Amino acid sequence: MEVVTRNQLLEQGTSSSSISRSTRSGRLHRILPSVYSTEEPGYFERCVAVTLWKPEAVLSHTSAAWLWDLLPEEPRFVEATVAPSVRAGSPQWVRLHRRTGVSSDEWMGLPIVPIEQCFIDVATTLPRPELEAFFDAAVSTRVPWKSIAQLCDASRGRHGIPAVREQLRTCCPLTRSEPERAVARALTARNVHLEINARVGPYFGDLVDTRARVIVEIDGREFHTDPATFNNDRRRQNALVLDGWMVLRYSAATAMAHLDAVADEIITVVRRRRHNRT
């Protein structure tokens, strides 16, 4: 598929009347004023079209996050940032943000904000639950925590910085499932921080407090349906208990349905064992 401007078509020898006929017949698809595609455009082609329509635009926010592979699903809008002086109406599927001094990288020939900037951008648009999931999935696994913090320091006063700083304080990266993430977040919200997927001797624990010698395990469906998994976990748990660890187990369903109660129980056990071990 090709995305082209009207001027490019004219330079190729296509007349204005031919462009009009091709558009009416469906051989050309008008995406934006003077921007066409040779087939029905998808999300990526719409991103290309925006940069052709506004050559000064830099893809940003959720569009940049998706292109950088930080978001799993195509965003609803194509988002780009332009200078404050740019004035233009746009279709409902395009969101133009205005900011001075927009830094730009290149991705497959498209102008795009640096990957670290995505964290500040999406903090101004994503609902809180989606923003938490975004940070938990990407911080430390895709982008170093420190590089985002440094950008916050260099961008003081900008919209979104307080939300980013809060997420950097409370994010729970490296969780392997949504129930694990939910429990880790619930504990962090209560100012109790457990290590996530931490090594304990030859094993790993979902959530670990070394000082209290407490391991929290969130069991998925495979724990109940796979005999080998069940038996291996029993042997593992026995070894940990004999080594002085307390293992708290919760099913994923229980963790999600009774999140506050699960978090409160974990905190009670951790604090009691911390006290007893001092």
C-alpha cells in the first residue's frame, strides 16, 4: 500500500481529474486533505498520512507508544504534536497536541517523539488504570526507570510530570500476570514494597519480603489443572518452609475478587514477622 500526497500524484503525471475519478471509484482513498492511499488505510497508514498532511508534526502520545511497541493494541486516535502556531481543523480520528521544543526521533522513516517522552505524553491522556498498567509493563523492562526520571527533571513544569513521578514511585514492573500486578499495586499503595519475582535460593517467588522471610504466591489456573505443576510447587514450598520461609498462597480468582482483604492479610503477616525477627 502506498500513501501519497496530491502533489506527488501530480508530479507522477496523474491529472486532477484522474485523481477525482479514482477517488470516486474507490481506487484511491482520501485520508486527509490532499493525502491519499492506494488501499483502505490501516492505523499505520493513517500515521503516515498525518505526517504528510502536517510535515512539521511529530507522532506522539498513544500513537508513539504504539509504534514503540509500548501499547499492545492500536489506539483509538492518531496523535501528533505540533508547534503552538499551527492551526488546523482535523477529523475526529486525529488529535493534534501543541507544544514548543518538540524533540524527535525517527521510526521507519516517521518523525516520532523519543521513547522516554511517551511516558510523559500518555500521563496526560490515559485513564489511571490504563496508565498504571502501561508503567508496570514498560518501566525497567522496556525503558530504564532512571532515563524517565531524568527526562522529568529536564521537563519540570510540564503537564503530566506529577503523574509520571507518582507512577515511578508506585509502579510494579516485572509481574507476570494481572493478579500479581494487582496485588503488588495494592501493597505499594499501602506503602509496603515487596520484591517482584525475586530469587530465593534456587527458586523465584512472585512477591518476596526477605526481612520477614515471607513469599507470596499467586496461583494461576494451571496450578489447579496441571498435576506436575501442583506437585513441583508442593516440593518447592516444603523446601522453603523448612528453610524458615512463610509461603502465603492465593488463587488468582481470590486475589482479584478480594484484593483489599488479600493485601491486608499479607501486610499483617509481613509486619508481624518483621517485628518478631528484630
